[in-house]
Amino acid sequence: MDVKLINPFLEAGVSVLKTMAMIEPTPGRPFLKTDQSAKGDVSGIIGITGDAQGSMSISFSTSCIATIVTNLFGSAVTEINDEVKDAVGELTNMICGDARRRLESAGISLQAGTPTVISGTNHSIKHINKGPCIAMPFETPNGTFVIEIAVSG
Amino acid sequence: MDVKLINPFLEAGVSVLKTMAMIEPTPGRPFLKTDQSAKGDVSGIIGITGDAQGSMSISFSTSCIATIVTNLFGSAVTEINDEVKDAVGELTNMICGDARRRLESAGISLQAGTPTVISGTNHSIKHINKGPCIAMPFETPNGTFVIEIAVSG
């Protein structure tokens, strides 16, 4: 997997969360995902086609997404309700769209499907693709989230 | 949502499971998905682009997928392990590929990302797209599965 395919997704993740949700995520150390242990309580997933094929996901802990959605909408949220799921879908769309714009300017054209949102305590995600899956954990003052990218050209 | 986009996915689902897993699924009544209640214990999800955009998922109960994977590989499977997850990913790919071939011959060209497999008891799936989501439940002698299609042109 080419790092020039990966970095735009990570940059887009930080940028969208800073701009939209007014949180300052601290990136951890990216790692090659070899197990499929649970990474969150709610996840947005989007399929990618074009010059590379694959999928991207972003998984939040309940406390992390509750803070983000509270910041987004201004009213306190404590559980993963429909509003939270829609927000996760929209954030997934925005991160993927931002990454695609960054890649477009590097001459790489990707298309994206529409997001799917999974909720369920301790669910696990396995990206089935030919190449590796890179996971990038982030810390926020209110919990963690992980962006996973599995794309290969 | 156009029924001519939907039916090929349902036909492909029945065809792939009959051919590959030697089970004869009985289709139930398709319904418009308005809630996001849990539909299975393991799901394959794939993003769709091209002449229509969206996502497709197939969700199995543990007993249903255990029987399918036992049929596929000939050795008894009782839990959702890595082999089961890979099989769900492969079935998702095959159903989507079969549906795309059926649509291609009707002049509709779709591309697909790579599948993502979710596991977790009673997880729920919400497809975020502009149009409706159609859910099609199936009965098998060993449990249920559901195909969901959310695509719009």
C-alpha cells in the first residue's frame, strides 16, 4: 500500500474533526492491522473505487462521539441514537470527500459509495482487500477514535 | 429507488448461496427499512459507485453462517472466527459481482469497492444514502439472513 494513498485520509480525518467538531485529535502511531479486535462502538464505513479500490472506516468510542455530536449540534448527547448515527455517516462522507480532493490534486482519482454506519458495543471490523489495512488511532480529551484505510491500486 | 436496480441483487444473493453454499434460501417479503434494528451477528458490506451510488449488505445469524461455512469447507464451524469472516467477505463480493453482471446486461454499469466484514452480536446497520433502503429477509433451515440494498441513480 502506497503511503501517498494513506496520508490524505489521515490528514482529512484531522482536518474535518477540527473544523466541524471543534476537537483537536492527537494522532497516535499508525499500525498495520493484523487482528480484528473491537475498535469502537459506532463506525462509519465507505467503499472506494477508481484508481484504487478498497474501503475506509472511522470508529468511535461512545464518549468520543457523544462529545463530537454535542459540539456539532450544541445539545448534550450521551448515547448512540439516530442523530449520532447520521452524524457519523456525514463525518465519514466528509473525510472521504476531503481525502479524495487531496488525492485528486496529486493526480489520483477515486470515487466513493455512500457510507454505512454500524453500531453495537465492541463490534469488530475486518477490511477484505488484497493489500494491508493501516489503522491510525487518535486520542481526544473525551476518548479515542480510529481511522482505518485499506486501499490498493 | 428503481426495482430494476434491486432485483438483480436479490437474484444474485439466492443464486450465489444456492451454488456456493448448497443452501436453498426461502425469500420472505421485502420491506422498506425504516428502523435500524439488529439483523444479524456477522455482516458483509460493500460500497457501490458508477451509474448508481450506494451500498449493499448481507447479515447472517450465527447459526445460519455456521451452516453455510460448514457446507463450503466441509469441516464443522460453530462460531464466528476468521474463516467465517473471510467467507462472508467472499460471499459479499460474489453476490455484488453477480448482480453487477446482471445489471451490465441491462445497460447499467456499477463498480464496487472491497467488502468490509462486521462481527458483533446484535449489531445494527444503517445505510446512509439519498434514497430508501430495501431489506430482503431469507429463511434457511438453519437460520435467517437479510440482504439490504441502498442504491440510487
